[in-house]
Amino acid sequence: MNTESHSTERNSTSLEEDRISCLPDEILRHILSFLPTKNAVATCVLSSKWRLVWALLPNLCFDDRLCLMYENTRALTEDASTRFEDFVNRVILCDLGKINKFSLRCSRLINFSRLKSWVSCAVMRNVVEIELNLDNYKHIKEAIELPESIYTSRALEVVKLNLKFFIKNPPPGNFFPSVKTLQVALNNLDKNFPEWLFSNCPVLEYLSIKGYLYVGDLVTLNISSLTLKRLTLELVDCAGSDTELEVVIRAPNLEYLYIKDYLPVSYTVDELHSLTKAVVDIDCEYIGEFQSIDIVAQGVVQLLRGVNNTKFLSWAKGILYALVFARQIEDFFPTFPFLTRFALEVDDSGWHLLPLIFSRMPNLESLVFEVDEDTDFDCWWAEEPLSLPDCFLPHVKTIEMRGFAGRKNELKLIKFLLKNCEVLNTMIIKFQKKRVQKMVLMEKLCKKLSVFRRVSKTCQIIVL
């Protein structure tokens, strides 16, 4: 009797300790989908129940950085890389049904022929998303061939390629018939840059390009698509090249544009009538080490003229810095007839251009200043005091100043805004996070604000 009692008690305890195994396979697969594939496969040793649960996972994600953790080393040995490849090979070739995502992050691929096989197998299993992140292949001189099936798959919708080598061009024709999202990061944007990757995609909606340029790399980048809605472009000059890059953007249905570059670029942008948001970040100070800044300035003006139909515009401090050097800025700076929200990062450059800039934004309603915490405003403004025409922003309802430090000329700007914004409802002033004696400064600011004239009777000031 006692024996049966103890046995029943052990079984009951075992069931309580392994309640997770009693869950339906669909739930177990959902749980495992949040783990790296290597860890998910390891659960097969738990019990017979778990033996094949991992095999029906919707996502197969392989990352050789896990091998570094197990090997307790900074770089993969050839033996460890081979074991990693063998593991990927065993898992991907288990053709047990459709997979949603195939992701491969690999820092040292020994056998490149396997890459083609893995991608081909994923496509055969009707994969929806493919992500290849392959690093440290500077020794690869020849272009790598991907299977033709990746370009013709009708199940594939998302492609992310972060590669340090060239891709061999496939046969001519349309590519990626169902791909809506394409992210490409390449180490060398040479003259053979594979524009075919995105130029012939019939339903492409989101395109992201990140490229690092070296001496002798390509001089023209054409981005043309009738279906494109979102575009992000990041370009970095890695060698101080004196080559000017030309970027041509033709995307009449584009709604969102993000551009970040660290090199001289000449932009040709067709009218973007559907554009609602544009974010421009250009590090002109870095470019100035190698290039004539006036060339960069003209490129900035060209870009702004191309995005003048946007409703929301954000730019980094490098834009104001570049505009200082632009020739005939009064004649060429565009009007933004539909712009309602404008966010700009500011330092000690270009403040005298604010009247011109704001005068070309007749319907602006919201304004955000992001103050660079490392800027010495008092030094610059002492030479050129701020001067703005009356009522320069007649429709502005909200103003936010971030990174406020209590400087004399910051107060001058606030005073002017309160005096000239007739319909202003809210002004938010946020102090620098690292500012010492923040509470003392806030008290002093509040006292000064109390005597500032406010042309708007409904204006509320919030100090944070």
C-alpha cells in the first residue's frame, strides 16, 4: 500500500514538474520560435514528446555567435565553423514542411556552396523571409552566386542581405515577384553595384540600402520604382575619396524617406507628391575634412528641393552647417507648402538662416528644436545676434525645445517665439539630462518666463 502511494505521489510530482510538455504541439512550437534554432533543437533530449517539436518550427535562425559563447573564444576556429555548417545542413535539409523565416548570421563560412544549397532548400519550403548576414569575407574576390529560385519565388516577401562580398548577377528579367521589403547592406558600392536587386521588383514597397564606399567605387546610384513607399539610404565614405556620388531617386508613390550620408552627394529627386515624412541626416563636418563644403551644400539644397512636398521634415545639425556655405541660398532654398511639422537639430551654425527657412514654411504648426548639448551658443551668438522678422510663424501651435541649458541666447530665442507666435498653445522646454543644478535653473527660468510677453492668450509653458 505504501509502495503504491509513493509511486502515485512520484507520478503526480512528475506531471506537476513537466506541465509544459502537456501543452499542445502548436503552443510548444510557438514557445520555441523565440529561441535560436540551436537551442530549440537541444530540447529534443528532454523527452520523446519534444523529439520532433523543433522540426516544425516556423522560423529557422542560425547564428554562429552562439558557438563563440560555447567555445569561450573571440574568433571561430575552422573546426568550430565546420561543425556549425554541419548543424545548419542537418536542420535545413530536414524537409518537414513550410518555414516562415530563414535567418543566417555567419562570421566565417568555409564552404560557400552550402550557402547556395541552404537558400535553395529554404525557397523549396516556401520561405516567406530570408535574412543573410555574412561578415569578414574580404578575401573573396569573385562574385558569389545565389540560386535562381530566390529571384523567382512567389512565396518570398522579405529579403535582408548584409554581405561583405559581391553577388553574381542572375539572368535578365524581373526579380522577386512577391518581395515587398528589401534591405541591402554592402561593403563596397563599386561600379557593378547590383541595382538589379531593386530596379525590377514589381511590388516592392520598402527599400533600405546601406553602403560603404572606397576609392574608385561607383559614382551613380539609381533608385527607380513605381511601387516604392518607404526608402532608407545610408552612405559612408571609408577612404576619404574625392569622388562625388550622384543619387537619383524616382519614386512617385514614396511616402517616407530617410537619408543619412557622410560623403558628398549630388541628389536628383523627382517630385514626390505622396511624401509625408522626410528625415535628413548629413554629417557635413566629417565631409569637410576631405571635400569642398560648398559642393556638399549644393547637394543639400538639391535634396531639400526634391522633398519639398513633405508634411513632416526632420534634419540633423549638419544641414544648417551646410546651408551656411550654399551659394545664393535666398534664390534656391525651396518652399514647403504642405509642411506642418518641422524638427531640427541645432548647434552653433546657421542660426541667421532661420528667418529664411521659416518664411518658406507658410503652414507650419509644430516646431521642435533639438539643441546639441556640446555647443557653445554664447560664443557664436555674441558675434551674430539672433534677428527674426515679426510673426515669422503665424500658424504654429506647439513648440518644443529639447536640451535646454539656460544659456542667455536660448532665452532670447524663447522670448522671441513667445512674442511672435500668435496662435501658440503650448511651449515645452526640456532641460539637458546631465545638467547640474537642474532644479535651480528651472526655478530661475520660470521667474524669467513669467515676465516675458506672450502674444498668444492661450499659450501654456511647460518646463521639464
